[in-house]
Amino acid sequence: MTKQLDRNAARLAALGHPVRLAILRAVVKGPAEGTPAGDLQTQVGIPASTLSHHLATLSEADLVKVERSGNFLLYRCDFKSLKTLCDYLWEDCCSGGKCC
Amino acid sequence: MTKQLDRNAARLAALGHPVRLAILRAVVKGPAEGTPAGDLQTQVGIPASTLSHHLATLSEADLVKVERSGNFLLYRCDFKSLKTLCDYLWEDCCSGGKCC
DNA sequence: ATAAAAGTTCGAAAAAAATCGAAATAGATC
DNA sequence: GATCTATTTCGATTTTTTTCGAACTTTTAT
């Protein structure tokens, strides 16, 4: 119960940072195969080590998936988790017919 | 551009804390008129001053609205903002027809 | 084998967020 | 107008997050 809440809070916290949100938006818009960490670094303009830390946070939250391709690490959005997260926020919202 | 990103990151950060997420879920499920801060306190079980801080964070993020009724403060969900936030995450997600 | 390229991990410092008691405020009631 | 109730604001402390250079790992290319 609170397990699910904590998990979702962690995911939202992962998205609650400008750099990480920019990364998520980049992989949402990016190619299905994934985007190399280096390309993401160019887009957000921060040192590699900092970027890597943010990518780890998103990964641990299951918001992105990684796969190696040669020398590159390709990051892509985990759309399923993102959907689960959004759905959670709205669960039982219409009990009184007051919203959606 | 980055203005919108920062705003949305702030909203997600507001939701990225177990207590605040619990509060949001309570007001999503709660009555349309709003829920008194005291009731929320009972539900989350923390000191009033700490709760108040979290409520302020959610308020500043426009995720909840407050209205006084007698000496109660009624908090309710701002569904419109919540929707805007969720929509933002998925914007341009289907460029490659790869998800939804 | 060596070296180069792409990223990650480590470690320490700086910045931001969370916590809670005590004091203050606003409205209702006597 | 004094007091009670609900809640916020203040202030100080603790905890967590963010940051980034330096060193390390993994894969490719020479």
C-alpha cells in the first residue's frame, strides 16, 4: 500500500529536477532504439559525471531503459512505467463525478 | 521553453515526496469542496507545522487550491493543473508511432 | 597489445529540502 | 473582549540531493 506510494513518489521525485525532466522529454521524443548518453549530454549541457548520476536516478526509477550498442549506451523511455505513474495520480478521482 | 520545463519540474518535485503524494491522493479522492488540513493531518500522521510546509509546497505548485470555511482551511485538488502536467510528459511521444 | 572513445564510479564539498517545537494569526464562541 | 480551535510562520537543526573532477571500466580500432 505505502509501498506503491513510496515507489511512485520516488518516480515523481526522479522527474522533479529540471535536468532529469529535460532528459526524460528528450527520450520521450527521441528514437525508439534510444539516445546515446553523449547526445543527451549535448542537449542538457552538463559534465558527464553529473549526467551519469541523473541517468542512474531515472534508471532506478524505471523511467528509462538502457542498452549498450558498441561503445554507446542508448537510453530510451519506459513508456509503460510512465503510464502506470500517470494513471496512479488519477485513480479514484471521479468518485463524486467532480472531475474528468 | 525552459520556463515551462522548470515549472513542470517543480510540480513533479512537489509530488515526489511520500507525504505530499499521500496528500495529493487524499484530495484527489476527497470531496470536491475540499478536505480540512486537520483531516489530512490525521491521515498522514505528522506534526501540524510539517504538514503545513508540505501543503504550502503543493499550493505553490498549483496542485491544490485552498479556501477558508470558518476556521477550517479546505484543500482540494487542482485537476486542471494535474492534467496539464501529465499531458506535458507525453507531448510528442508518438512521433515515431512507437508508443500510445 | 595499445590506445582512443564513451560512460560510469568514487569521494568530497556545496546547496537544497525536510523536520519540528514554539510563537503567531484568524476566525468562532461564550 | 477573552478564549478556544485550526492552522500557519519562524528559526534552528538534521538529512538528503546535487555537483564535478579524477580515476576506473568497457568496447572498438589500430
